[in-house]
Amino acid sequence: MSIVMGLDQHRGQITGEWIDTETGEIQRARVAPADRVHVRKWLARFRGRDLEVALEATTGWRFVVEELRLVGAVVHLAEPAETAGLRGPKKRAKNDRADARHLRELVMVKRLPESWIPPDHILDLRARVRLRHTLSEQRSEWQQRIQATLYHQGCPQRRQLMTADGRAWLAEQPLPAPAREQITVAIAMIDALELQIAPLDKELRAYARRQVGCKALMAHYGIGELTAVTILAELGDCTRFSSSRQAVRYAGLETRASNCTSCSGDFGFSDVAGVRDPLPAFLLDGVAERDPQAVGAVAVGGELVV
């Protein structure tokens, strides 16, 4: 007996709709709360049955996929934006049951836009890379707050403020008490972030030096240890791409001409992927101080992926 199921996942509950393809019987259920224990208990009824399940690649998908695989299910991870687009232009009432039904129907007609499900070691590596990226962004934000405070108080512009000379220069600036407090807190936050970033840097660099794929990437000019491990974590198994152009698009590094007639010659990169994914942001962050031309950085990043 074959069962095809769609799951609509939220933090509070998971709604499922499935059909027995032999009898045509449709059933629905809701799992709440949506945690591993309750999901595992609910899925026990399907153990040993021919089960095919689709769910969207939204936050929390990992543990659900793991539990589905434990009961022997074939799992499809749907790309959320493309899946929503397949609803068509007609406006319909949207609810959890409708979303679960939509996923189930797409699987049955083999039109589900699928996302790649990385193996566990790539998921773990990706989590570490993204954690470092988040901490690095927060460090940059606090550095920018220091620069904004100095400018607001009319201090001269100076870079490299976190070096020994830079900190000494900061201490000498004639600042009012509120501004001095802002800078003191910012420096303390930067120092705390550095303590968290340092071991991650060490671990990721060591991983890159011993991993075969990273070593092959580092043979190319401009790719260091952190860039190589980021490319590996975000792209994963590149054999799933039919061409290098697909890999560039997936990474959000494809340059495109602007449609604006008043800004002829402008170029940018994939807006959605560039904001959402750490890979293009990481590549831009890594070259920003050495090369302020963002277009050049994106173009180089695209060539590296190719």
C-alpha cells in the first residue's frame, strides 16, 4: 500500500494530509507540539509502509526529515518560493490544510520543485560556517557603531581602531560621557565576539587544510581556507548541477545588467540569494577592504564558483 503525504510545518504544529493511492482514501492529522518526541510518536503508525512525503525547506525541516527517514519514508524537500508560485495567480484561501494538500498534489503529479537535502556532515559544517558569519557581521556592526559615534562627535576619521594604536587613539579622544560609554560598550562587545570567533576560525581552517575538496579549491588564486570551507558548506555536492552556470546562480553570484534606463551600465547580483545566503556575502566581506569595487568582487566570486 503506497501513501503520498504533504506536511505543512510551523513552530507550534505540523499539519499533514496523505492519500492511500490504492483506495483513494484521504486523511489528515495535526501534530502538536511540533517537537521530535511527538513527531516520532505520530510517525510510528507509518513504519514499514510505502511512504512518500513532501515538506517545505523552512526552519525546522532537518529533524522532521530525520524522523521520516527512520520510518523508511522517501522524503522530498520543496523549495518554498517556487512551490508557492505553482499555486497560480488565482486567489484562494490559504491555510495549513491547503498548504499540505498543495505539497501532496505536487508530489503526485511530479511537479514538486525540490531542494537538495545535504548529508549530515555538510549540514553540521554549514551550521558552523553560518555561525561564524553571523558573529563576524555582529562584530562589524559594533565597529560601525564606533565610527558613527566618533563622526557624530566630530572626531577625525581613522581606520583600524581595534589595533593597539587604534585603541590608544580612541582613549585620547575628548568625548562626552555618553559617547565614551557607547564606545566602551562597543569595544567590550567586539572583544567578546572575538573570543567566540577565534576557536571557530581555528576549527574551520584546520578542516579546510585536511579536506580534499577544500584543498582543491585553495589551489585557485584568491581562495583561502575560510573561503574554501564556505564554498564547500554552501554548495555541497556540485555533481547535482548540470552546468557551472547553475552553480553560479545557486550561489547568488550571477551578474546582471540593471533594467533602469537612467543607470545604464550598472550591474548587480541576485538580490534574493545575495541577501539570504552567506556565500556571496562572505566573498564580498573578504575582499571589501582590499577591493572596494563590489562589481569586481561579485564577478571574481562567480568565476571562482565556475
